[in-house]
Amino acid sequence: MNLLLSFGVTATFLAVGELVARRLEREKPDATDEKLALWEKVWHSDFYVMQSTSAGWPPSQPINGDGLQDRTHAVEKPEGTWRVVILGDSVTAGPPFQPAEGYPAILQSRLDERGPWVEVFSVALWGWSTRQERFAFERIARRYRPDQVIVGLCLNDVEELQNNLARPPALVAALHRRSALVRRLVRAEARQITSIEELFADTEKTRAAFERLFAEMRLLRDEVRASGATFSVLVFPVRFQYESGSPPPRAQKRLAEFCAAEGIRCLDLQAAFASLGRDGFEDLLHFTAPGRRLVAQRVLAEGLIPAEVASARSLGPVRGEDAPTASAVGEEPPPGIEDVAALTRALGDPRPRARTEAAWALGRLGAPAAGAVPALISALGDAHESVRAFAASALGSIGLPARAAVSALRPGLRDPRQSVRWRTIEALGKIGGEAEATVPALVSALESPDAYVRAGAVCALRDLGPQARAALPALAAATHDESFGVRAVAVQALVSVGGGDTGSVTALTEAMRGSTDGDYRWKAARALGQIGPAAVAAAPALVQALSDDNGHVRREAAIALGKIGPAAAAVAAGPLARALEDSDPTIRTVAARALGRIRAASAAPALARHLEDDDEAVRQAARSSLEAIRGGTR
């Protein structure tokens, strides 16, 4: 009886406490509630990348095959290349879906002015912290065999590591989610770091937070060094440090002391940003364009990337100097070498590095280096990979004046080295010239086992447009390529090259019907819409696609039917009217517009019903289409 009485009293006490706690919680909500999204809650794991099946073409694609905001890199490391991997979060990744605007791309551009030897990787995504960056090195970057790894460290990494890793036991966490009383007793907000400003104070919380960061940094450093690469850190400032009354830089001091103790090269950018102040920041953490340029400039000026690997050191004699130059990387690049004859002679230098740098310099000149085309063609057969690769690249940069090199470039598509194959297909795409010579070379590239080469060939054929009609059978076959990236570009190429050609319409229709990949089906449907009225033979297949499980496919099929126009009305009017009942308002909207485009008079009652649709865009589309059907203007 005493035991039961104890249980009863305890239960009553807890119940009353829970009710009081919930009342107080409603009256005074937790300021930190939902401020920080747990990695598991948002990503369903401790790591994520963007979804992408890119093969590297077209080059404008913002996300590469690794799911990163970066260009596509060959896994096979080119001869003589120094690879720099930059790990980071949104500050390193730069503006979303604009890889060229991030400081790693700016750094690459600056290095390209100095020599051909450094390749920069941006291994960074929005929301990553030091732990995700370690996973990214393990799972993505390490296989590229980098020589150097640089971590772009934001101070919010310290905050996120503490708040996401300082977890209670599972039972306490479950009770915390469900009970206001437990939340009040645990006082999780007191254990969280609620702002970056806290990191500039010396408290038990901040000390614990920095120790978590240091533990992750040690693990990452050890893995990087075990792979044979060097390891260094960039420490980024925050905007409030350039405001009056800002706290002393204790956070940066802690990081500097840690790096010194651990033998890690550390570049603190706080002083460098003083020249820009608040103008260097878009918000608390992220840099403006001048700020991103400043980061790249300081990396160079501080010699974080060794000068001896970045400079074109073998071209001193070409400049008329007595010895090869080895100027500091941070200085302005040496004056451009414009003596085409001297550079052409350097292609015969006994040193492979000199021949490579001569080809690189000729490529920097572009069309004015046309006189070097015969020597560059000879260099395509060089014994050294780097010479062959940069000779091909130079011919591409020279462009149309190098059209005599098209046939000589074809063997490079089968080169055993990836860098040569890639630069060869890039060159063929840039040179252009007479279709009689270019198209056969590009069609032969479609047989390459290298997906990047095949995608590049398809992209180049697409850019040739109707001149490449002889390649239509090969492009139709490419819509069944094993690589999604190749198939996706082939769909675009069929529109550009074939237009309303029966073969291209048939190939696109088969691609839309036969693929199990929803992304590919909607791209094929969009391509048919781009062809327009000439794709009327595909109307039945597009009608069938209006019932596809994938909403993107249904949407693009409705748009395509509208673009085909009145010729599709006989088969499309009824199915498009039924599509007005789709649960997705965007699909109802495009279906309504399509009915107006095809002048489907029989669908007028269905459109009239949707003048009262819950979605305003649907109502407007229905109204516009009814006017078109009744003879008004849309």
C-alpha cells in the first residue's frame, strides 16, 4: 500500500509539474528553440552532397558528379600537377549554384595566369561543418590524390559542433522532445552556444566547444597527412569584428595557439579584411565579391601554395632572362609572353616541363598564336602526357585558325591518359571548322569508354546544330548511353541538330517512353516541346506521359503538347482536360495553358470550372485559355 501511495504521489507531482511547465513554456517560448537544425533531422545522416549525375558537360552545370559546386575533375592525376583541395562550408562554396563566384574558382583563375601546374578543388557545401568536411575528404577528395588540403574554417563551425554533438543519452533526448518539464529541468538552452559572439568569451561551454573542434581537426589532419598531402587552415573573420566595441579576437587566438601546438600552418584573415571592413561581408559570415577576391589574393600572397609548384619557371630563357624565374606566387603574374616564334622553338626544348609551359603560354595567347599550329600538332605526339595535353588545349584556344589540327587531334581521344583525352575533346569543341572534318571526329569520340569524352562530343555536335545532321544516328544511339550525363546532353543535341527530323523525334519519343529514370523522361519531354509542331508524331506518347508517376514528367508533357499546338488537339484535348484535376497546382496551370494553345474548344467547360480553382495561377491560366478558345487574345 505504501509503495502504491508513493507511485501515486510521484505520478501526481510529475503530472502537475508537466502542466505548469507547459503553461510557462507557452507564455515564454524558448528563444533558441529550432534555431539549430540537427544534422540527422535535416539530412537524415551526418553527411550529404547534392544529387547530380553530371558527366561534366555542358560546363555551365553548377553541380558536378560528386554532388559538389565545382567543375568536373579527372580522377586520374595529370603528370606534374599539384592538386589543392579546399574543404569548407557555404563561405567556401560561394553563392549557390554559381561555382565561378567562390574563392576557390577565383584562386584557380589567378593560378592559371602563373602556370599550368596547379588544380584547385572546391570540396564544400552549405551547412557542412568540420566533421562533414572530414567525411568529404575520406569519401570524395582522397581518391583524387591531392598534394595539399586547405580547410576554410568559419567560427560557426565551433558553435555547430558543440550544439549538434553535445547530445544527451537517447532516453533523455526522447523525453526532452515530449516533456516540457524535462526541458525545464535539463535547460538545454543553457548548454547550447546560441551565438558566435559567445565564442569570444572564456566559459566552460566555449572551452568544450573548441575542444570538439580541435578533436575533429586532429583527425582530419592525421588522415590528410597519412595520404601524403600537406594540411593547412584558413581562419575567416566575422562581420561584427569590424564594428565599434567588437570584442578582442580571443577565438582566433585560440585557433592560432592550437595550430602552433599541432604543427599546422594557419592563415588568419582577420587583419587582411580590415581593408574592406563591413563591405567585405554580405551578412555575419558570408563574403561579398571583393571579400572572396581578397581571400584568393591572400592565399597567394602568403605563399600558402608553394611558389615552386605554381610558377612557369622554365620560360625564363624565352623572356630573354639568364635563368628560369621563380617569382613568389603572391606577386603579380609575369608579363605575357608574346613572342610566338620563341615559344614555338621552346616546344622543342629537351626539358618536358619547358615544352609543357611553352604549350600553355601559346594557349594563353589564343588566336594570335596561329603560327605555332604545326609545331603544336607535332607536340600532340610527345612522349610526355603534360605536353600532349597542353598542346591539345592550346590548339583549342587558338580556335578556328587551328582547324587543320582536327584530324591530328583524333588519336588523342584514345590516349591512355585521362588528361589528354579530356583536353582533346575540349579542343575539338572549341575549334569547330568545316563539318566534313569535325563531325566524323566527334562521332568517333562517341565510341570512347570515357563518359566525359562522350558527353563532350555530344555537346560539341549540339553546338554545331544542323551542320551535324550526319551525326543524327549516333546521337540517337547516345540517348541510350549508360551514363545519364551523356543521355541528357544527347536529348538536347537531337533538338539542335535534328529539329523536326523524323529520326530525332522518334529517338526522343523512345527515350521518354523507355527510361526508368524520371529526370531523363522529363528532359526528353521538354526536348519534344522545344521542337514544337514538328514533333506532332510524339503527341500520343506525351499524352501517355500526362499520367506519369513523376510530377516533372507530367508538367513537361503538358507544356510540350501546348507547344506542338492545334495539331495535337485531336489526341490531347481530353487528357489535358483531365490533367486539370491533378493534385499539383503547377500541373493544373500548365495543362490549362496548353488547352488554350491547342484551341481545345471541347475543354471549355472543364476550363470554366477551374475559374474557381483554389490556386490563382490556375484561375488565370483557365481565364486566358478560355479567351483564346473563344477567339480572344491570350
